[in-house]
Amino acid sequence: MLVGVGGQGVLTASEIIAQACRHEGYDVKKSEVHGMAQRGGSVISHVRYAEAGRVHAPVPAQGQVDILVGFELLETLRALGWLKVEGTAVVNMLLVTPPLAAGGAVPNRDEAVARIRQHVQRLVSVKGEELAHRVGNIRTANTTVVGATAALMPVSVDSWQQAVAEVVPSGTGQINWQAFELGRDMTLNREANSK
Amino acid sequence: MAQLLLSGNEAIARGACQAGVGFAAGYPGTPSSEILQTLSALTQVPIEWAPNEKTALEAAVGAALAGARALATMKHVGLNVAADPLFTAVYTGVEGGLVIVTADDPGLHSSQNEQDNRHYAFAAKAPMLEPADSQEGLEFTQRAFELSEQFDIPVLLRTTTRISHSKALVQPGPIAPVQPGREPPENRAKYVMIPANARVRHRDLLDRLASLTEISDSGEFNRIEPGDASLGIIASGVAYQYAREAAPQASFLKIGMPFPFPAELVREFAGSVDRLVVFEELDRVLEAQVRALGLDCEAKPDEMLVGELSPQAAAQVIHGVRPPEAPAPDVPPRPPIMCAGCPHRPVFYILKKLKCYVTGDIGCYTLSTLPPLETLQTCLCMGAGVGQAHGISQVYDGDRPIVAVIGDSTFIHSGITGLVNMAYNQSTATVVILDNRTTAMTGGQNHPATGRNLRGEPAPELDLAALCRAVGVKRVRVVDSYDLTQLEEVLWRNVFSSMPKHA
Ligand SMILES: Cc1ncc(C[n+]2csc(CCOP(=O)(O)OP(=O)(O)O)c2C)c(N)n1
């Protein structure tokens, strides 16, 4: 399950993940709600994959999500109820204040992260904007988060490479692949260190 | 051919091409808009945005009369607008195949209501196909054209947001050559619906439906999937997918053609299972038909008449397991807002300042009803704000100016007749056309006043101010909404002056 704010590239990210699953030979279904995405509202997308014939519904049941990918902290908080108890959250450490929210009602970054930690057994945090800055294009932040997620999925590098190439805007394939690798390697290193 | 990952809408467009579609028209509306946009990239035949759904359907009826396979697309409420031609087009029938896509929006992701358009099939006596995933979206569209020609009748294809906007693997087939148009027939008994002819055609319609019932009972679109006989589930659309996950071992009667209703198949299925459950989204359409056959069944509780179903709703209805109440997360909401720099904002700022009573309409500017502007007082259906303002001003003679706001696309869709009414009946209300030169709400589609057609090519440009003068509006002012001083001046001078007390 991918959640974020309109304009963050959540649907592009879920498209990369779904296409990678297709290249890997899985049956795959993807759902997205983009009614208000362009106006800064919440965006939600689900990707479900398995062997052929096992994916029926395009959305999971609440409490059954294996990986919650949060591109923004408040949207991640909002979606925590979807995650399995033993599920993993991949969370981009960015907080976008809702435009009309009264000051006191909005948790700050540390409070939001603390609340997520309380709920989630396994948290992979990503500094998407920082990594994207490093590859030289802030707009690849969503791809770094996809990379971080990829490290947790049984999908080969080849499939990811094909998916990134066909989904991102033409001419940005290479820089997006760099962003993907940064995100992925970061997760892999962390996992290796924690073992 | 390799499999593709397609949304329901993309699959429908693909299916139309595989059927050799020769003409398509529609009006944008979530979740239907991507069908024509996808189609325009797949084929060179005319693919058009029409001013509204009625004009779109009428144009498609004409193309089908000239022998082409024609497609009309719209969201669920769009079919209300196009209902008039639909109800009689089933009498006349077609020459080339005619398929009408109606995309429902359970859960109101982006709509003003959640009407269930399966009722239209029953009310208009129009056969309806209902795909449950993208593959069926493609196949059913292709078959819908064939059925339309074989049974001489327009065919409705109904999707919901979860079908239109979910992607799944699809096996594409070859794109068929376009069936070219030809001279339309002179067959007045069939195509001129004066009472004497229409009476005959109504009877003929019943015969055509009787033949279609054989298709409905045949197992092609409505199929029995035998499983454990202790539990039988009747379901359609995405509800079928949820039920499959909740009860993988059960027997299923999957409904892909709700009308004509497959009574024989339902009887057979009901007789083969111990427990019969109907699981459907929105209204109790299938359930009512099952019960009308004298069959007993279980179904969802009333609270599930509202909103979308889900895998957990399926588990609740089928197994009686209530999902644990998830505590509402304590997170500030993130309501959509007008974009930074949106030209609608200043207008509402001034209307609020002038204490106008603002009737409204549907589009991005509807967001002006939310904080911080909180100006818009009504939103009913497209074009309604103009009529409402007129009606109010005819009976209210207090101090507040009555102002209707309406977007450019919405004005062309259904505001023009309202304005004619105001000019004719000498209204004292004011109409403000919020002309941002696009259909922003649904993703920025072109319309007759943008100077571009669906493909983005240059097109004749409707002059809105000239149109308003032509229908008899005496004072037409054009003002740049970014020029706040000028905007306030123009609104202040005009919203009061047509009121009796200020005249
Ligand atoms: C009958 C009907 N058709 C389509 C829609 C979907 N829809 C809602 S608003 C809108 C048009 C908005 O365009 P415009 O009036 O130009 O306003 P804008 O969003 O650009 O401000 C459409 C197509 C609808 N609600 N009802």
C-alpha cells in the first residue's frame, strides 16, 4: 500500500512496482484513487501480486497489508490501520503540513515518527528528498522510496530496471535508476547491519 | 502478444479498437475520462469531447445509424443527462454497433451522488454488461459491439471506480480494421419515433430482449463456477472479486450481464447450493430480482447500501465476522484545496466581501464551499446553480445579491439553457462564468471554448461573451480575475444593479 500527498509521485511509484511485478511473472493488480490528487489531497494506491490466479481483489482487507510505503508522515499515520501486525513500513521522513490545519493539531516530525514507531514492528526510514538531492534531481525522491521498498520484495534487478525505464518520463531513466539504487542500497545496508 | 497491465478504462478503449470502433464521443467525468483519451492514442477515427453527455450519445447514435461502430462514454450522472436519447434508442435500434459506457462511483470518490446505474438497464430496457476486471473490460466491450449489431440494440457497459481505475493483466488481441460509415438507411418506420411507429418498436424491443435473455442465461456473461455446494454466492463487478477472496471454496454465480436478468440460471444455481448469498455494491438490484423469483437469499445489511464494499465487508456478509472497529487515526485531515494561483480564488474573496448569496455548480470552484472561503451555498448537478439563482431571485426580494457561479465547461455543458431562461424571464440574479479555459476538475480536458479538440489540435473557439449577448443578456462584462481592483469594481457595480431596489 502506497500513501502520500498529491504531487509526490505516489502513482508513478506504484506503477513502477506493479510493472516490475509483471516483468517478474507475477499476476498483479493495482488500485488507485486519484479523484483529488491534483489538489493536494491524500493519494492512496495498492499493489497486490502473487502467482497466477491468486489475486482477485484490487485492494486488500484492512490490517492485511504486508508493506506500507509512506511518502509523507501524516499520511503514513493515517494508514497505519491497514498494516499487518508483523508488516513493514517504509517511510519517507517528510512532513507536509495540511494547508488549513490548526497549528496545535499537527504533530511535528519527531512526534509523528515516534507514533509510527510505536505501531510498527519493522520500520525502514528513507530520507527521499536528501537522496534525490544527491543524485541531482529532487523529483526523483519518489524513486528512492521505490528503491528502498524494492529491497524487501522478491523481484529481480532486471525486472526493476525494465519497470523504471518504461514508467519514468523519457530522458530521466538514468537519473531515476541512480535514485532507485541509492534507496535500495540504503535499505540493504541497514538490513545487513541489523542482522 | 505480450500481456499488458491496463486499467479498466484502458482495457475498454483497447476492446473498442479490437472491435473496429469508427466513432467515439463523451463528456469528461471521473472515473470515465481516460477511455477517450486512451482511445485517441490508439486510433485515428474521430474521437470527440462533446459539450455534454446527451450530445455525445446523440452523435454516437448518428454514427451507428451510418453503419459505424460507435462508442459513447460518461460517468454515472452523465447518463441522467443522456437518458432521453437512451430510452428511445432502444426502440429504434442501430445499424452499426452502439455501446454506451457508464462509470459509477460508489464511495463518491469524485461525484455528487452514488446512484446505481444498473437501474437504468431495467428502466430503459437496455442490455447491460458489467466487467469485473480489466480483461473482462476488454472482452465485454468487444462483445458488446457484436451483441448490439446482432440484437439491433444499444448496449450499456457499466463499470465502477474500482474497475475503471484498477490495473490488471490483460491479454490483448489484434486491432480490427475500422468498419467505415455508409449512407444511412431510409427506414422511417424504424427511426422516426412517432407514436404509431414507436408502439410497434416497443413490441419489437420486447422480442429482442427475449432473445437476449437466452444469451443472459447461456453462461457466457453470467457463469456458474461450481465449488463447495454448501455455500453459493451471487455477485458481480468488483464485489465478485472481494467475495472470491473471502470464500475461495464457495460456488459462484458470477453476474456479468445483470439485464436481461438470467432467471433460469439463477434458479438452477439456487437449487444447487444449500445457502444462497447475494453480495453486491450499492443498491439491492440483484437481490430484488432473486427475491422476485420467489427464492430466499441472504444479503448485506443496510449500512452497506452506502459507500464501497471491501474484502472485509465480504467476510462480514459471508462469514459473519465483523472486522474490529479500527480506531479513527488522530491525524489532521488533508482536504483538497484550490491550487496556488487558481483564478477562481479572487472571485470568491470578493463575492464573500459583497455578502452575495452564491449558488453554485460542479467543478474546482465547488471547493469554495470549504474553509477558508465558505462562500458557495449550493451544488446540485451541473448547470443547476444558474436555475437556482433565477428561482431564488423570483421569490426573494431581500438585500443580498443572488449570484450563480459556473465554470466554462459546465456553462457549455448545461448552463446555456439556464441563461436563456434568465434572459427570457427577466431575472434579477447575476451569473459569473469562471472561465479558466479548461475542464480542470476532471484533469484539464479541452472543450468548445478552449480552441483545441480532444487530440489537442486547433479547433474553432466558442466566444462565451458573444454567446451571452446573443441569448439576450443586456450587460455582459469580461474581467481578469487576477486584477482584484477591477474585479471588485465590476462585481460591485453589477451584482446589485439588476435587483429591483437598486435599479
Ligand atoms: C453530468 C455530469 N457530467 C460530468 C461531471 C463531472 N464533472 C464535474 S465538474 C466538471 C467540469 C468542470 O469544469 P469547469 O466547469 O470548466 O470548472 P473547473 O473545474 O475548470 O473550475 C465535470 C466534467 C458531472 N459531475 N456531472
